[in-house]
Amino acid sequence: MNAPLVRGAPDIAPHELVSRLLHATAQDQSGAVDPARLLSFLRLEFLPVDFDTALRGVLPVEAGNARALLSFPDRLVAVDTRLDQKRVRFSTLHEIAHYVLPEHRHALYLCDADGLGFRARLDFEVQANRFAADLLFKGHHFTLEAHAAPVSVATIKAVALKYEASFESTARRLVEKHHAPVMLVVCGRHPDRSVIDSSQPAVWPVKYCCASASFKARWFARVQGEAPAEIAAALTAGGRDVADSIQVEMPLAGDGGGVFGVEWFYNQYDIMGLVVPG
Ligand SMILES: [Zn+2]
């Protein structure tokens, strides 16, 4: 009988730990991960909690924005009931990461929206997010599938549905792991514009970019500016599927940048562009 894997030894690399966990729970194949099987294998309890009401007065004031927690002594993962289903999945995997990563030895982890987000700053949160993404996308399985299909929004939609991940995190993962030169530009609606003058069209400035290693090596790591107004208007007019994208050729990053093929799409929150060399 195999001894249950409780925590990683310090000499086990995180990606090795990911594949051991997937293997031990019979999930080392393509398709969506089931966090419940990981929790059960690790003998962790899972509890959905309304953090605002149920935990007010119990948690320290500075934990007011907490959305998920891991208590080592209680062997408990709790996740805020206000999170949507995909965030519950990711937050659960994030707490599992704190539990198994050998250097994460606090008795209690309280993780807020910033720590659970793509732009987390604290080392432990960054490590836990990376580990959670590796579990969510099944290590190399997602990467192999992404490489076998064209670089397109249709591919992003197909694998996002298959892995039960958000379109944005799937797009980011595809770009980060891809050997081909490709970049993702994420544009968010400018929050103040409609307050100032609601007759003006919304403006969608670039929030962040991520690019494959080969794209960054040959071109640039980020662009500035806004999503083209007429494309933003068409994408957000309503009733449009995420994969119903708009493809254009356009110059990026000024005179030295060159012309690129950009496939624009909208996930009902942000406008995103998938950029490939023109
Ligand atoms: Zn955390």
C-alpha cells in the first residue's frame, strides 16, 4: 500500500508534485480536474462559507477581503460562497497548493482577492497560484492539446470548456506555454467614462499583456493604448459568443513594432486580443 502523499518533501519540484497528485487521484489525463478527489486524497474537508457574515468577528480585521482559507490544524479548506463556480475551483486548488507545497508551513492561510488573482505580489500567493494553474490545466496535458490546435479564439474556447476554466485564464495559459510567437492583450472598460458622459462610447484601455517567450524575444512584452473603438463597439453590442471574434491586421507598438494579425474577442468583462505576427 502506498503511503498517502500528505505534503511534498523539500526536494520534490512543484511540477513533480502536481503529476504525483494527478496520478494518485487517477486524474493524470486530459480534461477537467476534480478538486474534490484531491481534497479527499489529502484528507482535507471542504466548507463553503459566507465569509462576510459567518466569519465576521472571527477573522482579524485585516482579513476582511479574505475569499478562501486553509486551516492546517482543522484540515479544512473554506471558500467564500459568493465566488462563482470557476473561482471556487481555482481557490480550492490554490489552498491545496498551500497545503502540499513544502515551504508553506503556516497554520492558517487567509487568501484575499489580490492573492488569488493573476497579479498576486506575495511569493507564497504567486507560488500557490502557479501550482493551482498547473493542477487546473493538468500539467503538460493542456499544453500538448493547445499545441495540436491552431492559435485561435476557437481553440481557447474549446479548451476552456474542456478544463472548466475561465476564458481569460485559458487564454493566458495558452500564450504563456506556447512555443509559437503569440501575445494576449487584455483591455478593461474605463470605469469613469460613462459617469462623465454617458453619450460617449466606452473606452477600453490595455490592462495587461502576456506573451510567449518567442514573441517577447523577437518583438515586445507589452503594448499600450486602447482597443480600437469600432471593434469594441461591435464586440460589446450584445448577444455575441466569445468565439465570434473579429480578425484584423493592425500595426502595434509604433513604427518599430510592425503589423500583426489580431483576433479580438469579448468574454463579457474584458476585450482581449490574440496577437500573432502578420
Ligand atoms: Zn493563498
